[in-house]
Amino acid sequence: MRKPKDFDAQLKLLNEKAKQLKERKVRQLGELIVATGADTLSPEILAGALLAIVDSQDPQKREGWRKHGESFFQKRDDQPLPQPQSDTQIAQNSPSSAQSGWNRAVQARSSAVGNE
């Protein structure tokens, strides 16, 4: 006789795997931002540039960006990735860190960690 499947356990494992994949994706996107040097931009500028890219419907622009990105990865294959900065270092290096939402988030996070 077959043993009944434990669907709850399987669902829990799938949810955990999905969470790990999402965390990995977020970490890789952060590493990409650092590797391209975009971590020196203010969060507002970076968000604005990314939104402009997402909104662009021009296939020629998209192909140009794709080619530029492809050449970036080909050049970077032989070079080690730079070490990521801490949140505090990024906030301090940001040109608009005094007004930045990023800076406020880092400060809130730092004070929350300090209170634990």
C-alpha cells in the first residue's frame, strides 16, 4: 500500500526554496549594482534610470543597452568583483545622503540593530 504524500511538508519546502531563490536574486542584483559602479549614484538617480529603462519601448535603445551589458560581462569575466560596501559606507558616500530616503532607511536600520 502506498504511503500518503505529505503535501504540507512539500509545500513548506517549495516555499523555502522560493524564498532562497528570491534572496539570491536580490543579492545578485546588489552585486551587479556594485560591479557596475552604480552604487555611487544616489538611490533616486538609480531608481529614475531604471524606471526610464523599464518604460522604454524603443527596440533600438534596448538592443544598444543589451550589447553594452554583454560587453561589460565579457570584460568582467577575468576580473574579480569588488567587495561590496556596508550600508553605512554607501550612505556616507552618496552625494545626496543628507536628503536621501536610503540614508533614512540605513539610520533606522542601524538604530534598530543597536537596540537589540
